[in-house]
Amino acid sequence: MEGQDKESKVVPFSLDAAFFFERGVRFLNRQDLSRALKSFERAVECEPENAVNHCNLAGVLSELGDFEKSNEVLQSVLTELAPEMSECYFYMANNYANLGEYELAEANAVKYLEIDPTGEFAPDVDEMLDLLIHEFGGGEILRESRRKLQETSRERDLPRSLLEEGKFYEASMLLEQEIERQPDIVPARNNLALAKYYLGNMDEAIDITRQVLALDNMNIHALCNLAVFIRHHGSWQEEYKRLIAMLKKLMPLQFDQGYKLATTLGILGEHQAAYHLFMRLIEFGDRHDPSLYFALAAACANLDRLKAARQWLLEVQALDEESGIADHFLREVDAAMNKGERLFLSYGYQLPFHLRTGMPRPAASNGQTFTTLGPWVKDPSIRSSLYFALFNGTRQTKREAFQALAVLGDTESALVLREFVRDPKHGEDLTWNALFVLQQFLNVTGPVEVNFGEKIETVELPVRGIHILAWSATFANVIIDVHEEYLKGYHDLFQPATDIWVRYVTSVYIDPPRITKRDVWVAALDYVVRRSVGRSVPQAVLAQHYGVSVKALSKAAHAISLTI
């Protein structure tokens, strides 16, 4: 109505960081750099914690030719706001190049590639480095970076290589160090769990895997490992059932995860689920990998679909003609089909153990010992069997494991035996046996921590003289009997006898004689010692003295004499 005051309406207008950002972008598009600079400065004032605003400001400063000020802003972003913004190094490299500081430009470009080698600006950085090195010299920083990268890569890959070779103790030590440096690292924990599993430390393997799942509750590798570990442990059956049910529902997007899951399901007897996963990996993947086709053939065979298994093995044969793996299993499948029998195949892409090693097929009592391991030191299944035998086998099996480790003679063997002698459950004689191998075959010297049943003691290697025979009561008793004999009037012969006997025992450790009649060996040693010092006694005389046959004495004396 006329004369009536109109109600006034005030619309608030907020000049926030977003406003100045949009304004700055408009001025940039118009190439109005001075106004763009003022706009981005105001955006920074409104939101000083926003790293993107600072980077935009640095960009305008660079366009205006103020490269030093631009780098100051970028450096403050990296040190105070967002250290993860690798693109700042790329921008700084450009600024230094424009300032003629080519070495600093190269250093920042290299830093970008170290942090984000496949990042958005990686192609531009490669092109910049080519220009810097070819036009202005340099390249030393890039070469040093690549050397360190290769070294780091080797360090990262070394534990995995050790696992593949069966060197589980060495791998464990490196993985534990890596985890100590990076407590949240997941792959190292998964590998450490596997190493503990292969060493027979089942509870520890399960604990480590649960730690991984606490960090990443859907980690495929950890879930698969836990299922295998629990299955072998024999406990937590309800948890195992829930795990299997969950694993069967998963469909990983990454090939490696899918392959791990499918293989695990197959190992655990879930062949149908494994078959479907392997099929999906083939249908939707672009990998022509013989191990993948072989795993699918194994799933088919284990589902009693031998014709399908045969077809997949032919695919394997076409992809890998040299290994002979497909040829072997095609013969196995054909034989099973001809006999109308079932055939179960392992999911691992390798020949059976006896064909890989040249050893005969396992038999109930074929007398096979571990002492013939030499050519197959990198087979992880042999290492795993050795460790199981060493820590869980009978006394005789432990002895054979000692002999095998003596043959292997590497750092891993020494680490295993150092662990063995710290465990009091094995008994004092086996502990000395392990110390003997450490000293005589693995050349370990210095302090070794040993548990003789009550507390940890330190034994200084080498142990010399008669004390080295503590590893075997049988061999020690021979020299004790000789000592008692020499107490009757030949005291001066005891030290030569000790030296000769220790030398003999050391030389035959891998294949020691069976000492059923100790008097034979006492007589033989007495004979060899007397002859070595020029005071020979006829064998017949000593045989009569000790009540043994001349033939037995002569045979034993000959064996001892070969080592003098």
C-alpha cells in the first residue's frame, strides 16, 4: 500500500575460501595473473590449513616468474601441511629449472619418482630428466636413486626368496626386522606367519595371522592362511567352518588374490568352489599361465572329471613343453581313465617329490635317511620336513636331521641348531650332538646359548679334546675305556689316543659305524695309538688282551687309521 514502509530483506554474502578460489580460477583463465594472485592469497587467508590453496598460490607465483617465492610456499606445504603431496616436488623441480638450478631440479624430479613412480606427473618428470641430463649434464642423482631403489627392491624381495628356498629361519629374522621398522606392514606379517607355520610353530603362525586381521579384517591372504593353519592345528572347528563359508562367498578383483583363494580352497578339499574360481580367473583374465591351467586341471581331477582334466593338461602342455609336468600328469590321467580309478592331484605346479629329487618313492621302511640331501638344498618341502623331524621326531629321526643339516652346511642350518639347543626338552645328549654339528660342520665359533634343562648357559665354541665327545655316550665311552687301560702304565699315550679318536669320530659323523662291541674299538684304538708313536704291539696280542677277534680288531683299526 502506498505510504507503507516495505519490509527490507538482507541476503548475507559470504566471502569464503571457495569464493576466492573460483574467482582466482576465472582470473587465471583470462591470464589476469595479478588479480589471480590476490584471489589465491585471500583463499589461503580464509583456509590456511588447505594445502591445495597454497599449491594454487605457488602456481600463480611461478607463472609470474617469482620461482623462489613459489618454492618457499611449496616447501611449507611439504613440511607443515601435507608431506604426502608428491606433486610439490614436480612443481619445485620446474621452478629450479627456470632458475638455472639444474642439480636441484634433478633432485626434486627424482624425489617425485621415488615417492610416486606411477603418478600423474611421472611421464612429465621422465621427460624433464631427459632434458636436464642431456642438455645440462648431471644424471648422478638419478643413477644413485635407481641404485638405492634396486637395493631396496632386493632387500624387500630377499625374505620371499628365502621362503621359496625353504630358509624359513633366515626369512623370519629379516621379516621380524621389517615389521619392527614398519609395525603396520601387512605383507611382511603374512610372510612371517607362513615362515612360522613351515617351522612347525603353529600357535605363533596363528597369532601373527590374527594380528594381520586386526589391521585388515578382510585381507585375503591372511584369511586363507588362517583357514589352513586352523585346519592343521585341529582346534577351533566352529571358526574354521565360518571361515570356509566366508571364503567360498568371496570374489577378489585382483588376480593374485583370486589365485591364492582358489588354491587355498582346493588344498582344503573345497574342489567345487576352487573350480569355479579358477574358471572365472581364466574367463575374465588375460593371463595364459600354465600354473593356472594346471590348477584347474587338478580341480577337475579331484572332482572326478578326468576328461576335463585331460583337456586342461593339454593346454598346460602347449604353454610349457620343457618342464615335463603336463606330460607326467597326462600319463597319470590316462592310466586312471583306463583302469576306471579316481585320481587326486595336488594344486602345486610341480612334479611329484620323488621325480623332482631323484629319490625313490617313499616306502614303509626303505632305509632312506636325510643324509643324501645335497643336490636339493633349495627344495622348501625338504627343509620343512627336516625341521619337523628335528623338533618333533624320534631320537633317531633327530639324529638323521642333524646329519642332513651337516650336509647342508649353510647359515640357515646354523640358525636352526642355535634354536634347537635353547630348547631343554630334547635332552642333554642331543643338545651336545647339535653343538657338535655347529662346531665341526657349520664352523660356528664363539658363544652359543644352551639350555641343559635348568637354565640358559653359554657354551664357548670350539670345545676341544675329549669334551667334544659329550655329544655321544657311545663314542665317549671308548676313549674312557682306553684311558682306564693307560692308567695302568701308559699315561703318556692318553693325549695321542684322544686326538686320534676325536679326529676319527669327527670324520665319520655323517655315516658313523654301529659300535655293538665296544671292546673291539677300544682294542683297535689302542693298537693304532701304539703304532703311531713307534711302540707297536701285534694285533693278535691286543686281541687276546681285550677278548676280541683279530679280524674285528683289524677292520676297526683300518677305519681309524684312514683318518690319521
